[in-house]
Amino acid sequence: SFSCAGDGFSKPCTLARVPLDQLQERSAWTYWDGDAFVSEQADATELFDGSDIMTVHFNAHVGRWLAIYSDPGTNDAVVRTAPDVCGPWSDEAKLFTGDRKTTEGWIYDMVVHPEYSEENGRVMYISFSRPKGTGWFDAEFAVERVELQ
């Protein structure tokens, strides 16, 4: 499980894990410290700066882990990759720029839908919220079809 907590646009992400049958037991969770999973959450190492709404999944087409999220304050979907869920994670790269119906606000709520992927993940479908220009929380969802090389 990734946690990307922070103030403003900075969201440092850390990684934790737990056996499924102990999911509700806080003491069973362990945290990646850069070398191993340890019992103290305070020892967790920041893997990358991400977003509080993102998707991390293994993509068979590229043979790597992908973290996909919207770049805060922009209309860009960004991606990071890693050979292992623990890293090392790449720098951000722009995946696509989402269209908007207004000049107000930016896209957010970026979610990849691996269950709809085609060709082992070469084709992905990514949904996001975009403002409609009719109020602070008045938005609609859009879906982008992304083809990887």
C-alpha cells in the first residue's frame, strides 16, 4: 500500500505491506526503509513525490511497475516506472495532457483501469475528473485511451 501524504502539492510517497489476514491489525504492518520492511512507520523512506489519488500496478507490456497520477495544478497525467514496487522509481514523465471544458481548475482524480487493459497493458484506459466551469466541485469524468510503445 502506498501512502502519499503532505501539504499542498508535495506528496511524498512511502510503501507499506501487511498479510491480508491481518489487514485490520495496525501492529502487523511493515514499512519500506530503503533496504527492508521494518516495523516502525517513522522509518519509512520516501520513494517518490506522487499524489494522494494514483494507481500503482505492474504492467506486463513494459515489464515494470507504473505509478500514474495527475500532476497537481496542471492538466498532465504523469507516469513513473520501477523494476520493483520498492523502486528505484524513475523521474516523472508526461503520459498525456487531459482536455478540459473550461479554463478554470485542472484535471485530478487520475485512476488507471488495468482490468480494461488490452495487449498485456500496451493499451490502458485512464479516467480523471475535469472541471465543467460551473462551480468549485462541479466536475465530470473523462476516460483517455493510452497506447504505450
